[in-house]
Amino acid sequence: MKISIIIPTLNRSRLLNRTLFTLSEQITKHDFEIIVVDNGSTDDTRDIVEYYANILKINIDYLFDDRPGLLIGRNAGARKSKGEVLSFIDDDVILPPYWLESVVDVFRDRNISLATGNNYPFFESTPPEWLDHLWQPLGKTGRCLYQLSFLEMGNKNCFIDPIFVWGLNYHIRKEVYFRVGGFNPDILPVKYEHFIGDGETGIVESLKAHNFKAFFEPKISLYHSTTTERLTKSYFFKRSYTEGMMNAYSCMRSGYNPNHGNQNISSLYGRVKSLFNKLSPFNHNRDNKELFEVKQGIVQSFSNGISDYLTNYTSNDLIKMYVKEINYLDIDYISSKYYN
């Protein structure tokens, strides 16, 4: 079984270097390829990739595609891939030596179409005290911190809801990926942010409709590097604003119409209330002004993201067309029509 490891990247050569090093150290007897999709870097990303290709002689392809957005990187990589399984990872992950071998082992079971493992934190500096309060419980023993893509579900394998398979550690059979239409659009540069989508979240309903099974395997766990910049309140507020826009996109794509009464809007803003309730421990921390500021900032930013997206959506027919697109896999069409 051949695995295609797809890594979209943009101006993050220092982090990418570490990720590629851990891939070069994989202990496996199985065939694999690495596809680095450079989304328009101006740093030494190409040099880093060429070092691993020419000096360390690992099977790695460099694809430069400066059309904007994570959607381009992911689907360009998928289109170029030759493997039976697509392993999408971020350019800032750290992989244990038997990670790849374990991915192969998981997909020996034909009942498994999608898989992930734990995404442990790897902090590059000491995290702030308030960060501990943002973890959310999962089941009896699990927890997650979605703003930093941290997922800890223990050491027992099991079938899971595909909503917990996130893009930094996302493994899917190639035939399934193309059958369900691939990822929806994701994060874009500020110039195009009104064309944001909901990324891997958008693929979930299609996977469920086709009864494709998602599996959690702790042996394919990894570490997610977290830079100092991402341990700031401003980063969390920005991320929450983006999440609000993504949620609004999901609702519009599902058939909500902000021009047809208050029921749809109430349902959408119910997600703001849900977020507030998830952060309810902060209600007891009014004496700690920093903790309360973080909670208020996250919720307000999320709400602002929804509001700004709806404003753009209702006034821009091109966004309405974009939301209803059937085939985001056709990145040539999507980029030429919307990313100009």
C-alpha cells in the first residue's frame, strides 16, 4: 500500500524543515511519497525541500502553486498523488518514528475510510495560564483545544465521529476523498477572506451520508508545534473570528437564508450562545480580569465573524454562487472564477 503525504505550506520553512526531518526518520518498509505544495512562499521553502530530495534521497515532490488558499494546496496535492491513501498533515507537526507504519496498519482494514490519532501540543514557549481553561472535555477521559488543533482521546483505538478528524492529521482513502468531493474551501489571505469555507468540516456530512467509517488510532498520534505568536490573546481572537465566518458559511451552504425571517438567524447565533456555554467556567472568574477578557474576546470575535460574513453574503452575488458550488475539486475553475 502506498501512502501519499500532502503538506501545503506558505512561508514557514523553519517549521517545515522540522516536519520533513521527522518524515525522513520514519521507520517503515512501505512505499510512500511526500508532496509539498508551496502556496507562494518567498522564503527558502524550495531550498529546504530540495535538500531532503537531493541530499537525504527521500521521495519528495515540490509543487509551486501560488493561487491563494489552503483548498488549492490540498487539492493540488491530491490531484498529483499516486498513493491509495492520502495523508494530509500540516507543515508544523512532529511525527514519531513509527507514525507512517501505523498509518499503513490502520488501512489494512477495508472498513476504515478515514483515520486520525492524538494531536499533542508541542509548545515553543511557556503557554499563558489562561490557556488551560480553554480545553474542552471529550467523553469520560478525552479533551480538545480546537483553536490550536489539540486532540487527546487516550490510548485505545475506536471508531469515532469524523468531525474529530482534523486537517493536521487527516488520513483518507483516495477513492473516498474524490467520491465525497474533497475538502471545502478553508482559510484564505485577507484579500479573499470573504470566500472562506469550512474546510474539513464540510466533508463530514458527505462521509456520514455514504456511511464511511472514521477510526481513532493512538499509534498515529503526532505533536503540533505551537509558536509563541499563537499563544497570545490576539491570535485566539483572530482564530475565533475566522471560526465565526466558517460557521456562517456552513449555515449558508446548508440552506439558511438571512433574508427569510429571524428563525435562521436565531439558529446561527445559537452557536454563539453554545460557545459561551462551553466557556462557562469563566463565569466564575470575574475576579481574574485576564481570564474574563479572554472569554469575552473569543465570544465577541466569533459573533463578529458571523455578522461580517452575513453582511458580505447578502450584498455579494458572487459569494452566494461560491457557497453553492458543487465541485470544489476543480481548483482551476474555482481559482479563475473567484480568486482574481
